[in-house]
Amino acid sequence: MAEAHAKQHDYHLVDPSPWPVIGSLSAFIMAVGAIFWMHKSFAAAPWIFALGVAGVLGTMAGWWRDVIREAEHGGFHSKVVQISHRYGMILFIASEVMFFVAWFWAYFNAALFPDAANLVTRTEMFGGTWPPKGIETFDPWHLPLLNTLILLTSGTTVTWAHHALLHGDRQGLKWGLICTIALGLTFTAVQAYEYAHATFAFSGNVYGATFFMATGFHGAHVIIGTIFLIVCLGRAYAGHFTPTQHLGFEFAAWYWHFVDVVWLFLFAAIYVWGAGASGAH
């Protein structure tokens, strides 16, 4: 009887999981708390938001723990399943690309047409120039250049870790990940310092809104990618990855390279070109 129900395919039929429901409810609670907090509706709003964040983080930890167990101990990630995972990660990164396209679109729409004849309000707000009058932009060849060098270097260290893993060099894998994580944390610290010394705010002007939304979301992605790599480092010490089976690390490396490329576009468009536009007028 047991043989009749034996698995006759290469796919993984996932067992029922509580995480989709818990994650959805946590995200809803987090959103409600954030909305009430922003509107200052009642004093408990920050605690509601914190409860939702805790639920989301718990969902992430629990769900990914289950995926790791399926891969490492259950043996469910066959070659066919791995192909599906790769397609899923590719589509996820593609969706992230379009997410950033929206912020670039907003930035260039304002920057290239600051005195559009059919947008009288915009002309009044910007003074017909970009950046708007009164905005002092960052020097691109100071902290932004430093962060660019930091991220480019981190791209080489994560590649070092990947090649070390492919050649069975586990010490190289660990040190490559440690260096990448350290560089990611340094990038975040430098960006926080830069934000603290900005001469413009998020609210009150379009330049600040587009600048902080684009660079801020990128900074959030760097933090997420750093956490991703920290998890990979922990798994490397646990002996999870092999030269032939390391999708978790491979996806972290893909994500980190994506973060690097987005920053290059941000540096060129917002910092360098934006500063040039500022100097032109």
C-alpha cells in the first residue's frame, strides 16, 4: 500500500504551512499601525506597528527555516525544483528592477521638465530649474564615491566567496562572506552619516522626496541583502553548502550584484548628473 503512494515525480508538493496566513495578518497589522502612527490617531499606534513588524520577521525566520530544512534534511530540492527556484528568483529580481524604475521615472520626470509649460504649479515649486532653487546637493566625489567603491569592492568579495565554494574552499567562502557583510554594514553606516548631514528634508520639496525614496529604498535593500548574507554565513559554518548544491548562497549573490548595479545607476543619475545640473545654473 505504501508503495502505491510512493513519490513518482521530481516535484515538491509542499506540506500545509501556517506561514502564509500568519504573514498576511502580520503585514496587515503592521500597515494599520503605520497608518494610525502617521496620522497620530492614538498613542498605541507605534506598538501595533511593532507587533506587526515582529510578526513579519517571525514569519520570515520560520518560513525560511522550513525551506532550509526541506533542502538540507528532506532532500526535496531536486534538479527540477531547483530550476523552478531559479525562475522564481529571476522573476523576483525583475520585479525589483521595475520597482526602482518607478523611482528613476519620478526623478527624471521632475529633473528633465522642471519648467514644463503645461505644469504651472511645478514651475512655481521648482523655480524652473533642477535641482529646485535653494537645494544644496551632495558632492558626488565625497561620500557617494566612497560608498560606490565600497559596494564595488563588496561585489568582488561575494564573487570570491562564490568561487571558493565552487572549488570546495570553505575557509575562502567564510572569509569572502565576512568581508562582504562588513562592507555592506560600512555602506549603511556611511549612508546614515550622509543622511544626517543632508541640507534638505524628505518633506516640503520634490527633490528631497525623490532623492530619499530612491536612495532610501536602495539602502533598505542593502540592509536586506546584508541580512541575507549573514544567514548564508551561518549556514556556511553549519556546513550546509556544497559545490553542487548551494542555491541559498547563489540567490544571495544574485541579489547583492543587483543591489550593486542599482547603486551605480543611482550614483550616476542622482549624485553625478544631479550635481552637474546644479552647477549648470
